[in-house]
Amino acid sequence: MTFSNFNALDLLGKQVSFNSSLGDIIFPNQGIVISLILNLSGSPEILIENGGSFYCLSEITDLKVF
């Protein structure tokens, strides 16, 4: 599922998995989306339970919603 195929609000409460990167290192992430930030810039961010960081939807890859 790509970001353009859904509304970011639909992710709240859903189990997701995705990859995030820091330089050349890729980190797998998985959890329930517990928070959503809607920015004026148009780049929503999500927080997963026990994630500790917000992830910009435009910067994550391989997003899967269960």
C-alpha cells in the first residue's frame, strides 16, 4: 500500500510494519499507530506504540497495514 492510496487518519489504531532509514542503515519497525501529526507542510507523521519517535510517512518504505 502506498501513501497515495489511503488517508493518513485511517492508520490510527492499525497494526503496521515499515522500514525507516538512518543514512545507509535500514531499521524494520512494527506496532500499532497510536498518534498522528498533520503538518501544514503536508507530510503526516505517525507514532507507533513503544516506538519513541515519530516517522514521516513520506520517508518510510515498505508500509504494510494489517
